[in-house]
Amino acid sequence: MVAPRSILIPFAVVSVGTLLAGCGGSSSKSPTKAPSQSSPPPTTAAAPPPAASTQGSASGPLTAEAQSAAAGDIPDNQVFLTFRDSAAGFSMQYPEGWAQRGSGSDVAFQDKSNVVHVVVSSGQPLGLAGVRGDLARLKTATPSFRAQAPSVVTISSKPAVKVVYTTESKPSPVTGKRVTLVVDRYYLAHGDKRAVVDLGAPRGVDNVDAYRLIIQSFRWK
């Protein structure tokens, strides 16, 4: 420290459509950084209500709420768990203690205004041209959307496309200030499946190392 119209739903920070209900994944300990006492994986009951679009080939952009709760950097001694989603066919690490919402092809993990959101759909890899088209769609749906040029990266020894984008919340009714969310977005593909992974944090929060660990842990099953 990375179309359908977005719908802002306050949940501390992020909104981008409607999450699927239920529990389709499972979590297990991963001794990635530091040992910790045994704790159960987060459940949908404990999480605030983030949202994620599952329409089309990719999710809408993450957007912040003007009155979102503050969040600091992910600590260096953070312990990570492994989330295994048999329904969507992937696994990925996430920070222990973060709340989970959704399952299957649409799942998110959140701590205050830090969020990790994964949407899996069917389809072939988009490539740079396809990603540019998707960015144009996102800009039309969300006027505050600003994206850097997409680039090809390597995730778990496989090619992927990365985009860094920002969005702004509506002005706070009290202060008039806006919250800017900075998001690393990754387009991954395997066979006839595609995944869009968004790793978002408020501007000024440094989650670079933790988010790099998370995205590099992504595995197709």
C-alpha cells in the first residue's frame, strides 16, 4: 500500500451495488506474518452492509461515504487468514478480524474504511483494450471516477491487468468535505472465469505492503 450504476449504501465506507446473501466460502489460519490465538472467521452477521454489483463482467467502483469511520494503516504484525471459496473457485488471504459480507461470486472483507472486494464472473480475459472499455463504463456510471492507465502485471505467476483509480464521496452535510478513496483494481482470468479484485483505502492510508500480500495470495482452484 489494488454498466450498472453504483448505489451508495453507507457501511462505514464502501458501496457498489448489491451483495449476494449467504455463506459460500470458508476461512483457515495462514501463518503469513505473526502467530495469533485461534479465532473464528468473520461472519455476515458481524459485518456492516457493504454492497457489490454482480451484473455484467465486472463490479462497479468502490465509493466512500462522507461520514465514513476513520481507518489507519494495516499494522506490520497483522495476521492473515485464508478464505477459500469453492463456489467461485478461488482462495485468497485477508486480514484476521475483518468483517465478511457476501459469498460465492461476490464477497467483501472490511475494517472501517479499508475494504477488499472480489467479484467472479464467466468470460475470457479482457486484455488492455477490454479494460479500457470497462474504465469508460465506470466513468459514465460514477462521475468522480478517475483512473490511471491500465498496465499488465504478474499475479501468482500469471498475467493480469492492474488499474489504480479514485472516487470521491458526496460532500459531508456537516463539513462539506469529501472523502477520496484510492483503489487498486486487478483483472484476473482463468479458463472461462474472470475476477475483479478491488483493494480500497482512504487517501493517506498506507496499505501497500498488506494489499500486495493479499493480491499475490490469490489462487484459482
